[in-house]
Amino acid sequence: MITGGTGSFGRAFVKKIFERYSPKRLIVYSRDEQKHYELSQSFTHKAMRFFVGDVRDRDRLCRAMEGVDYCVHAAAMKHVPIAEYNPMECVKTNINGAQNVIDATLLTGVKKVIALSTDKAASPINLYGATKLVSDKLFTSANNIKGAHDCGFSVVRYGNVIGSKGSVAPLYKKLIKEGAKSLPITDIRMTRFWITLDRGAEFVIKSFERMRGGEIFVPKIPSMKIVDLARSLSPNAELEIIGIRAGEKLHELMISIDDARNAYEFNDFFVIRPSIDFSKKVDFSVCANGEKGVSVAEDFEYASDKNDRWLTSEELAKLTEWI
């Protein structure tokens, strides 16, 4: 089951699951009936189930999760300015909804849950990031309260998704199509992590194999400059500096210096172990599938402006061709 499954990530995840596995049931849980209808036109597999429901409704979650083995929690309020203007609505969905998913998991016997996080949850400066940090803490700490239940909770944290709703790339493409002579830039220094939908879905699936319960998985992904993105899409357009929006960062962060003491580096990802692990028996430097990592330096920081991998204008243009 995937909560918020009618979104961009949900579509990519469902597609990849059917390409690789033969599930008895694949439940898409979302409160948007129109998106359910649209998704049902694309996926007609007999295993598909479309559950209209809100993560704020614990009873509905419990009904939907009966017989489920694995759950991806992707439902969230994600637009930074809208969350700033509607703070309690963001809290109800991102925090209360997260706890409802945890409660429903324990009540229905789900084996593994992975909650999707965001780079904005690391040292947050906006409400959206703050609620996702609380959500991360709820899921990692849920492993300490599961008692005799045979289940595990982990988190996947990654950066901005190319082409997802709210992404700047579709906005630029729309403006260019409409004949705009200039493109808005909040700050010419701004950088962001960037990941494709396919890579994001693949990383979540792999994390189910790797998880022990309580850790946060962070993929190694490239950074890009917003200026380079704009110029790759429209080389001759003028750049209109509009200033940083409320709650927006200049650079994104996925592992802070304070988290570094609990972080391990693997071949193509990082793991942040839980700050409190009551079992004291889990070695998070070794994944459940046997992959081994090493501790990062105490002054390590995984930030979009300090990354060792950058997307060129040519790579950006190629990645955004399909949007």
C-alpha cells in the first residue's frame, strides 16, 4: 500500500512494482477521487485497489491496511508557502497523519513501513520541513514502541524530484511555451539536490531490502544550480531575480553536522542511525542485505552546495526533455 499514491511518486512506484513483482494486491490510498480515476485509466492490473481516504482518518487507514505486508507513506502537504499560510492543516496531515499510519501498522500487522521525507527536514527553517522532521522522528522512534509486533519503520530522505508537481522545471517549461522572455530566479546562488522519479522509486524499493528499522536512508544524488536549469531550458531568456520566498533556503541539506556522528557512508547512499535505539543490538553500519558502510567524519555535512557531483546544463536539458 502507498499513501498519497496518486501523486507523481506514486505513479512511478506503482509502475516499477508491476514491472518487477506480481503482488496479490497493490493499494493506492489517497483523498483525491479525480486522481484515483485518472490513475485507474493507466493501471488496470487485477491487483490494483483504489482506496479514497485521508491519513488524518485512522479508522479508514486501519481498514485499508488489513492484510498489507509493506507500506510506503508518501502522503503529505508539501508546498512551502501554502504550509506557512495554513500551519495547522500541515500539522494535521504531516504529523497527525504520520502517527495514524504508525498506529494502523501496529493494529493491522504490517511488516515494514517506509516513510518518505525531504531534504527540508534537515535543520528546517519552514513549517513543512519542521513537520517532516517530526514525522521522521515519529517513524524512527516507532521501532521502540512496537513491543512484540513483528514490524519495522524506516525513513527515506531525498531532494527535489524532477518533474514532480510543484517543481520549478515544469513551471519554466510552461512559461517558455507561453512565450515568456524572462524566467524568475529567487537567487542566482541557489542550489538544489535533484533526483528522478525512477531513481526515487528504485531507492525506496531497495531500502525495504536494506532496512533494519529506525534508520534514515539518504541516496547520493547530484546537485544543480537553479541558474543552470533556467539557462539549459532557455539559453537566451533573461533571468528575473525575485528574491527568496518565505521559508525557502539558499541551499538544501540532507545530513547536518550534528547528524554526522550517527551517519554511515555506503557505496551509493548514507544511513543515519536513530539517536535512541532501546534494543542496543542493531549495527546500523551493516544493512539487512549485508551491505557494509563506514562512519563519516565528525565534520561531515551533506549539503547541495558542497556536493561532489553536479549536473551540467547539458545533463539538465536531457533530464527535462520529457517534462
